[in-house]
Amino acid sequence: MGQSLIQISETLKNSDKKAQLIYAFNGIGKTRLSREFRLLVAPKDAEAAEAAEAGGIKVLYYNAFTEDLFYWDNDLDADVNRKLLIRPNGFTIMVLKFLKDQGLDGNIISNFQHFTSDKVTPRFNEEYSIKDENDRDITVKAYSEITFSIEGGNQASIPNIKISKAEESNLIWCVFYSLLEQVVEQLNIPEPENRSTDKFNDLKYVFIDDPVSSLDDNHLIELAVNLALIIKKSNGLKFIISTHSPLFYNVLYNELGLKAGYILNKLNDGTFELLEKKGDSNKSFSYHLFLKQTIQDAIDNNAIQKYHFTLLRNLYEKTANFLGYPRWSELLPDDKQTYYNRVIQFTSHSTLSNEVVAEPTEPEKQTVAFLLKHLTDNYNFWKEAQNVTV
């Protein structure tokens, strides 16, 4: 019988492990799990908020909600002064003031340019205007907005550009990473009175969900290695990291020297299970076989959803790569373009919410079943793989 995400959060919270690594496909519930965990450790009701204010921060988390704290002012009237704003609240102002006081804008910029381009330069505004309890304006010295420019080369500087979504995601991760790095350094000072702030003295948990999925493999490996170094260096903190990337999972698993990780599954009744798996994704759950079994279970239970097309495409891509085909579409049946278009339709990212298809139609579900059978019946790789004991 499955569990709720709250129950799984309690299991993670009560574990004595320093680092817990979770693998799950997109759409399963990683972000919701990180949210439930955060609410379990630091509830949002008034009484708990007062306790948090007095005792400091108990959990830091990075997920899709973290990215939502950053939003664009595109200056639609003049189309000139574009800037990335940071939503002010008690937590963000405290954190951004801490970052400013520590002079970490240079670290953030350096990391950002390393993962993107050294020609794109962020600049941090250092003042927030907020209201006090008497509705009076107060100026707080803290990072509040970010502008970007293109510098260097033979061209003149281009100010106030809008960066891509991938670059924006990189920047937000670099803000969080610089914060985490500094917090760990502060907490490693044995005497609390010698720390530059007491706001993190009660910090116990860090939950990170899928950092910067837009990175290429080399940078993703580097990010995982750096994150593992911070985890190993930290004293007293417990880390939960969830990801849909087998590569990111593998690097962290091996860098941290873990003996087991977890797979998060969603069951047909809407509940979840957290399965312990020993070994990295290659040695433990044999990723390509796990993909196939997940799709087959959905077919058998008539529970195919949009994300199963993504899993199917991933399966075709991995098989094509293993067998030496330059394009995964070459493995499709005779009417290749038709099937290719159908898979692409479901695996391309949509920008409009009303275009999101929660559940495919019956013919579309049959397409998944047909393409999975075609792949396993026609390529000896699968017949050999299924006989391998992992």
C-alpha cells in the first residue's frame, strides 16, 4: 500500500542519513515532495511563523517555487529598462541582505558566467523599499533586482538585455548555491558568537530538487561534484536531493559514497512509494530496463499519461545511442515521420497551460503500446538486456 507525500516527508525527516538521494521521473511529484517536506519542518501557520522568527531558519530548499521568487519587469512602455526582480518577503529580504553583507555578488556572477557566458554580466541593485508595521517606507540594504548587459569583444556594451529562461535558471541556482556555500562555512564555525549571523544557527535540513536541468552534461557533472563537496564539508546538516537526471544521480551517488538511494514512484491510486535502491542507476535499477518496465506497467493498467511519451522517447534515444544510430527516429516503424511527429507533439515543452494534455486519448495510448512493442520485438539489444541479471 502506498503512502502520502507527507508520510514520505516524515520518513526523510526522521532518517539519520546525512544525504538522501531520490530519483524520479518528471511529473511524479518531486517538487510537491520538496514542498511537503518544507511545510513539515517549518509550517506556515501564524504560531509556527513566530517560532521561526525567534529561532531562525530550519530548512533551506531549492525547487520550482524558488524560481518563482524571481520575475521580470520588461518595461513594456519604453522597452528599455528590463530587470529581473526578486519578490520581497521576510525570508527573501533576510537572505538577500545576508548575501549583500557577505559581498557574495561577485561569487554569484562568477559562477553564472562559468555556466553560461563571460560576456553576459549581471548587476545587483542593493536597496529594497518596504513598509514597516506602521505602513511607513523603509529602505533595506539588500539585493532587490538584477539587470544584465553584454560586455567585451569588439562591440559596444549592450545594456538592459533580457536573458534566456535557461540563463535565468542558472542565475537563480547560482544565488542559492552561493548562499548554501556561505551558510555551510558559517555553521562550521564552532562558536556561534563568532558567526556573522545567527539566522542559520537552527538550520537542520537542505532540500534540493533538480538544480539547473538546462545544463549540458559536462557542467551538470561539475555541479554535482561541487555540491557533493559542500555536503561532505558541512557539519550537522542533512541533505535531501531529488532529480530526474540519471547522470546527476550517478555522480552524486558515487561522489558521496552512498550505499543506497531511492526511487520515488506514483501508484495508480494516487499514493506514492519510496523504494530503496542500492548502487547507482547503472548498477542498481538499470535505467533502460526501469524505463521499459514503467511504460509497460502504465500500458497494462491503462494509466498512460503525457509523460510516458517522454519516457518512450528517452528509451528510443538510449537504444539508438547504444546501437550506433545517429537519430532515434531511425528505430521507428515504416511510417517514421508520422510516429516521430506524434512523439514530438507530446514531448515538446508547451508554453500555454491550455495546451497541456493531462491524459492522452485511447488511440494515443495505443501508439505508446505499439511503439514499445516494436522496439523490444525488433532489436536484439532488448532481448539480450532482458536476460541480464542486474
